[in-house]
Amino acid sequence: MNATSPILTGALHVHIEQSSPMPLHGSFQCEAGELMALVGPSGAGKTSMLRAIAGLLKPSEGRVTIGDQVWMDTQTGQFIAPQHRHVGLVFQDYALMPHLSAMENVALSLLHLPSSQRKLKAKLWLDHMQLSAEQQLRRPKNLSGGQQQRVAVARALAREPRVLLLDEPFSAVDQMSRQGLYDLLADLRKELHIPIVLVTHDLAEARHLADSMVVMEGGTILQQGTPAHIYRSPRNARVADLVGVQNRFSGMWLGPQSAQDSIDQVGWLQWLNATGTPSEIKLRVRDKGRLLAGQHVTWVIQGDGIHLDEKTHFTTTNPATCLPVNGMVSLESNVVSVRHLGETTLASLSLPSVLGINLRIVRSGPQRQRLSINQPITVMLDCDWVHVMPSK
Amino acid sequence: MDWQSFILSLELAAITLAVLLPLGLWLARWLAKTSFAGKALIEAAVVLPLVLPPTVLGYYLLVSLGADSSIGRWVLQTFDIRLTFNFLGLLIASIIFNIPFMVQPIQRAFEAIPSNLSEAAAVSGLNKWQTFFRVELPLAWPGVLSAVVLTFVHTLGEFGVVLMMGGSIPGETKTIAISIYDRVQAFDLASADQMALTLLLLSIVAVAASFFATARILKARAR
């Protein structure tokens, strides 16, 4: 049966340049079998990008290819109509035909088959999406949001698409159905060896589900990479903001301070107080040679680079301990807030040596039980996890 | 009862519908789907026959299509066809004064269809005609139905324009509405009564049928 056989296709390459009616700039790619999340605030142009892939929007300049097939190329004037692209597009509000039953909705994308086979095939797809025979005969209005979405996915898959596009598929669905949809998506990925592009503004979701992320704002693609890569080294302060990097600080780039630093390709970063004045803390971090000494920078550190050591208790502030040893910087800190959320705990730590700055940490497991308010604690920052970028 | 006039009226209504329905569908869909600078002007022109006094509309049609007008003279010389005081003239008038009744309900119905349904249809592989017949027309159907009924009933009852453009030639331009007036003038109230009642009942049946049909469509859709 077709519902389970893999549909072979190639990688999706998109490059779009347009300044009006709305700006759209950038390129990205999505391999067959890859799940790519397009993230950004509302109005970032995520849906427009999907529409351009589907052929519903014709950008003024650009090129869209799938495998060795060209869907659009403004240089050669090629443009394949959406009818002939074989795109599976699941609209944000599903866009099901209100006058047709679930089954007729799916059958509508099978018009190339003789009419006797359409309903049969539509039924197979809907069975595959776990809609009961009775539900398949209902009109969209009488199906729940989650069921409507399954119909929309069935309709998209019945097209035997070369690429699956999902526009905010989880936004209108309650938390219960959401888990079911995550599972469904995981199953689909195993079955279909095609690029899957997911538009979402939920970062946790993108991070949780996607192999790669494309960060967009104002119609422009800012960065593409794996979620881990983007969180660890956002290209600029704006990307760090958009993806919600928790520990984002200001600093002054001091550059290499010795011949050894230059050999090791490291530079020194001075942490700034909340007021913008230099603190006593200097970090020795990797230098890619893109920053100038004296430049104001933004830097981030991911949770993986923040270690706690409850055994040490400071009695006095000693800046000497703040110099890095083996790439680790030990800092004295105080727990200022603790929030237990289910199986994880969020804590905020104040740093006496950096005024007005709080470090946010997430802990799970036994370690979180030991976090209590006003408790002095030693924080060790692993400088390998520090990423420095120019301030915008 | 003037059966000749009654049948003439039915014929006029049927042919008006046959000509105006495809035209109206096209114009209404176009107005619903596009937006451009001069759209309000076209929409105003569509509504104009609704707000003009029928005698004024009839007068201008007579003046611009009569044998003395440039259009009328050209058509007479080229095709040997007169455009006034015959069934053809009546039909032209009927089509023009029915434009708002046909176009407006259909336009509203097309406007109410979410635009992403056409996009979903396109992505599903439907071409423009398939999208029209399988998605747009079924969804706009209640509006189309009420446009058809309004046009039909309105054609049966139109008086001023018909009198101006057609005169009152039995079997050619004497519609039932004119016949009623004619009978009243001749103090033949019994015939006038009969015909008025026929027209009243026909109108009630047509309107009621369209309302029931619309309600059924909407009820089925809610199921």
C-alpha cells in the first residue's frame, strides 16, 4: 500500500530575494528526510517562505529546486504552477473544504485517479491517520481541531508530495493532541524520505523536533543550523534574542593578550556590569579573528557550560579565583530565586563580582533538590561554551 | 387571464436568466477576487439600475438604442435588426435592469469564501475550472440561488422599463405586468385580480423555495 511506501525525492534548495510587496531575503536548504523548523516572531515572513515553496507566491527573484527538478528560477523564467509541484501543504487553519466530508476532502487531491479509486485511496490515507470510518464521513465542522488537522495531513500526503510543508501545525491544538501530533510527525519522518519544513514560533517545539532550524525576522533569514549549534553560537545578538538564549551578557572584547593567546587562537573577554562598567571578571575564550579589541560585544553561554559546586563556600570575594583554570572560571554566587516546574527547576544566581547580572540555570535530577534560596554556591563557567558576537 | 402575456413574461425571465447567469457569475467572481483603483466605479455602475427610477432607465435605453440613435441606426443598417419595441429590446432592457439583482448576491457569496480554500485546491492539484466547479460554486451556491430567484421574480414584475422599451405589443412586448395595468385601465378588475394573484403566488413560491433550499444546504453543511 502506498500509505507506507517511502516517496523518494531530493533535497530542497530555496533562494529568494524580494523587496516588495513584502521583503523576503535569504536561502536555506532541507535534505530529504530532514525536518527543518522555520522560526521567528509573527510577521517574520515564515508563512510567505512556505507559500513561495508551494508556488502560491511568486517572488521577484529567486530559485527553488527539489532534487534535480527546478520549480522556480527567475533567471531562466521557469515557474511550475502549484498544481504541478506535488507539494503537501498543511495550512495553519487547515483550509479544509467546509462542504465536503473528510473523505471527500482527501479525495479532492486524487482527481487524477478514476473516480472509483479516489474514495478507496482517501480511506486508506484517513485510516492511516487513525480516523474512524464514522469520522471520515463527517464534515470538518464536526471534527475536533486535532482530527481536522489529521484530515489536512492526509490530504497533503495523498498528493504523494515531494516536500511536506507544515504551517504552525501545533498552534491551534491543545496540549493533549499536541503530544499525539509529535508522535505522528515522528512516524511520518520514518515513512517519508522527503524534506519536511515546519513553521513555528514555539522555540521549545522547534528545538525538540527539528534537525535544523532557520531563524527569520522581518522577512530575512538570519541563520540556519542545528538547534544545538544555533543555541551555542548564535550569529548575532538578534538571533540570540529571537531564539531566547537565557544567558546573554554584555562584554568588552580585549583580544589576545600574549603570544601564547595568539598561538592558541584565544582572546580575552571582559564581563561588563549591568551598568556597562567593566567588572573584574575576564574570560579566556576562542577567538575567530572577527572582533576588534575594544569592541563592545554580546556573549552567550549555554546551560551545558555552567557547572555548580555546592561544596565550596566563599567567605570573601577573591578576584584571583575568577581567572580561568583549564578553561574553567569559578565564581562565587548566591541563589536568588528557585522555581520548581514539574521535573525541572529553574534557578537564578546573582554574582557579587558582576553587578546587577543574574545567571539562569536549569537543573533536573537529584541536583535540583539542593538548590535553595539565599544559598551561596560556586559556579564554574566552561569557557568552551562561551560564544562571543558583535553587539547590534 | 391573459395567458399570452403570462407565457411571454415566463419566456423573458427564462432567457434573461440564461444570458445573465453566466455573465453574472463571471462578473461577480471577478469583482469578489480582484481589487484595483477603479473597482468602486464598476461596483457603482452595477448598482445603478437598482437606484434609478425604472422610467429613467427605460428612457435612456430607448434614447440610446432607438432607431434614431447611433447604435440603433448602425445595428439596423448592418444586421437589419431593431433594438426597441420588440422582444429583443425587451430582453436587452431586462438583462440590464437585472444586473444588480444577479451580481450582488453572487459577489457577496464569493467574497465570503476564505481565499486559502482556492490555494488549498491549487496545491491539491485542481486547475482553475476544477476549483470553480468543485469548491467555489458549491460554496457560493446559496448566493447563486437567491440571485436566480430575485432575477426571475423581478423580471416577471418589472413595469416601467418594459413599457418604455417595449410599448405594449401583444405577443411581442406585452408582459403580464403591463397586461394587469391594461386590464385595470379597462375596468376589467376580475382579470386584473386573477393575474395579480397569479404573480403574487408565483413570487411567494419562488422566494420560499429559494429560502428552503438555502436552509437545507446550510443545514446539511452543519451536519
